[in-house]
Amino acid sequence: MLKTPKRLAAGAGAALLAATGLTLGVSASADAATCYGGAETFKKPDNAKYAPTSGWYKTTNRCNDINIQVAREGLSKGRNVKVCFQNGGCQSAYKLAKANEWTVIATDVKDGTTFRFQFESAKGAAGKWAA
């Protein structure tokens, strides 16, 4: 069963409410707060390719997407990141995760999916993830 991405559902809901003169600000913010409120930290040491360096992260029912926030520590632009799934390879392209901003790396991911982040740079990284 495929879930509707929250931002798609929120956008459709916002358009419907706008047509009736109402607003969606509180519930869209609540969705993001629920997802990011369960965020966990990660740390990738220098010369490691993946975070976590061993094992896997697992998606939850709090978010439809896999999100990352890379800490600013020594960064000017951010880090190029992609998701690798335990049961089926990696995404084909990296996405730029800007420093101190939430970035969606993979969308509409099934609950309970195991994954890890692959970084293009060998330089260490730290931050938060939510899925």
C-alpha cells in the first residue's frame, strides 16, 4: 500500500481550504513537528562512506520521507547525500543537504524500511535524521 506524501496531501488540503477562505498553517506545522520531533542524531567519521558506519536506520510512521539535517560544523554549502536501502541498492543521484536545513533525501518510503546514508565526501559529518 502506497502512502500519500504528507507535503502533497498538505498542499492539496491547503488549496482546498484556500478556496473556502480557511488556512492550513497549524496542521501542516503539526505534521512537520511530529516528523522532526522524533529526529535522531548521526555522526559519520572522516573516511567513512556511510552513516551509520555499521547497521541500519529504520523508517517510522512519523514521516513519509527520509530527511536529513547536516550540522554546520565547518561547512559552507552542505553535503551531498543519497540513501541506500538494505533490501535494494542506493539512489542513483546525490542530493545536496544544506547545512542546518532539513532536506528530503527519499520520498514516500514505506514504514519499517531499513536504510543508511551514503555521503559523497570522505570528510566527517554530523547532524540529525528523521524518517
